[in-house]
Amino acid sequence: MAVVSKTGGIRMMFAWLVLVLALLLPVWFMAAGLGSKFGFWDYGFGLLTMTFQIGPKLIFGVLGLAALSLVLGLIKSPRVKIVILSLVALLIAGLILGRIAGFRTYAQSIPAIHDIQTDWSDPVYFSDEMMARREGANPVLDNPTVPGTDTAYPEAQLEAYPNVRTLILRAPPEVTYAAAYTTLDELGLEIVTEDEAGGMLEAIETSFWYGFKDDVVIRIRPQGEGSRVDVRSVSRVGRSDLGANAARIRAILESLSTKLDVMDMPAG
């Protein structure tokens, strides 16, 4: 009489191994992001090599092993625990693959631009101090074009982010300046230069993953009895900011619009 293992034997061990590999997938991607942030390797290796080149191969490898484990679990008893472990591994790898695919789809749906501002006809400029911090980073240009095209940034930005535009407030510049300072602090940005007389504030935001740095400048000018607010946000590295700069500018403008009376503000 044949003896049937009640524990699943090698099949059970294989199923557990596959599950452990699946659980290590998010660890791999977290290591890619945090390793770049803390300087263990540059963002190119962390984002491009670890995340987008090696990462998908690891995911498909785990998916293949999980599918094999599922088949082995179904061919004979005991089945339930092996099948459950295999399905959990498939689910984890599948969710991560879906996340990566969604990220790629979103990146392809927006223009490959990394310099966003509210008024390209009257550009906001960074101070010499901020430009010194940006040494070796993406250039800050008056008329950049989308890589590989003849499309100017203002045109691409207007189509993708039509609600990023100048904000007009009823408050005088000194009141607006104080509110802008508070806004940057509330949003967690590192304020690096303050020029209340000139109506300028500059700050840096560092992303949690990969440690990407984006530089922000707010310019406040008199507008009648009120204030005219323009904002520029520029990434230091990368051709595309994946919408981060536009989202940051919108957050700043929306915060100011809740603190002060608005005469004109971005739609949407």
C-alpha cells in the first residue's frame, strides 16, 4: 500500500519557499528606493536597473514558480495548504506586477517634462544660492522643449495641467508672503532662502522613495491692492517628473486659496 504524506513533503517545502520569495519582492523594491535615497547607489541604478530592469524579471520568476507550486499542489493530497500558499504567492507577485504596469502606463500618459511654472510668459527665476545647489542638475531654461519633440514645455504643460496658473489674492504681499511661508512649512518642504522684501521664497522637497530632490520658488508681487503669486517647481534629475511638480504647485496654490481671499485662481 502506498503511503501518502500528510505534510506534503517536498511540495509543501517548495510552496513555502515560493511564498517567502514572493514576500521578498516588496523588500527588493523598497531597497531600490531607500538605497538610492540614502546614497548606497545612485538613482539610475535604483530606479532604472533595480526597479524597471531586474524587478519585472524577479516578479515573473516568482509568478512562474508559484504557478508550478499550484500545479504540484493540485495533483495529489494533501492539497489545501499547498494551494493556499501558492495562491497567496501568486496574489502578491500579481499585485506588484500590476503596480509596476500601472506606473508605466501613467508615466506614458503624461508629457516627459520636469519644469513646471504658473506663467511661462514671465518666468520665475531661482536665486544664485539655489542655482548653486542645483549644480550638475537639470538645466533651468526659459524655453525648454519636450525631449525628442518640437513641443515647448508651456504647450505640453497647458494640455496636461491646465489648472497650474497664476493665483491672484486680495491680501497684500506681506500677508501673502507669511501665508506662503506657512504653506511650505505645512507641506513639509525645506525652506532654504527667504526674501520678504523681494517677495521670494525657495524650498526643496525630497521624495521618500529614491530621494529625488525638486526645487521650488514662490514669487509674490503687488497686484493692485492685492497680490500676484507665481510658483515654479523643477526636478533636479530625470526627464519626466511623473506629475510631481504640477501636483506640488497645485497643493501650494490650493493651500493659499484656503488661507486668503481669492480674486482669481486655477480652475479645477
